[in-house]
Amino acid sequence: MDSIGARIKYLRKEAGLTLDALGERIGIQKSSLSMIETGKNTPAARTVKLIARELCASEQWILTGDGEPHSTEGNPDLEAFIESRGCTEGEAQFLRAFFSMNPAQRAATIEFMQRLAGSSAADPQEG
């Protein structure tokens, strides 16, 4: 993907969102988002931030294509959350890895964790 618009479109489709749905979530019109995706308009820095936050994506990747699409490296919101909850290093690594996943991977992880939690609750040998 060689343009900001193409990378945004990739992330939007990967998340299973329509132009309307993403536009509504970040507060811009469908037509404005379409113009960005087709390269007719360049997104403002604020728009890139909103898209990155909404799609759990790397601003750097959106802007340049460098790195991983879902990198959380340097995400101050996530780091603040980890610190505010007093997470262990293992918990922090898990959260960083989780938010580095694409939406389908996150959904599969959530499903797995729900099954795991359900089986642990039902296991009488656990104590």
C-alpha cells in the first residue's frame, strides 16, 4: 500500500467497517473519508490520530507505511492504563500484544479467553 488513503481503507475494511460507520465513529462525513481513501484529500493530523485510535492502529504506519499496522509502541493511553492498574510485566506484555493484533485476532483471543474462563469456573478441581 503506497498511500495514506490506501492504508486507511485497508484498516477500515479489516475492521469490517463501512465508510459511514468509521466516519460516524471519528466524527467526519462519509464523503470526506472517501476523499481521503481515494487520495483526493490529505487527512489532517487530528483525523489520522482519530483513525489510529479507533482502529487500534499505528499512526506511523498510516502516515508512512513503516512498521506494523497495529503497533502499540509508544501508545501513551495504553501505557497510562497499564500504569494506573498496577499491571505486572506479564500483564503489560499481554495487553500490548493484544492491542497490536488486528481486529479479527483480537476477537479470536477474546473468544478463547471467554471459553477458558468458562472452563475454569466449571472445573471443580481448580481452587
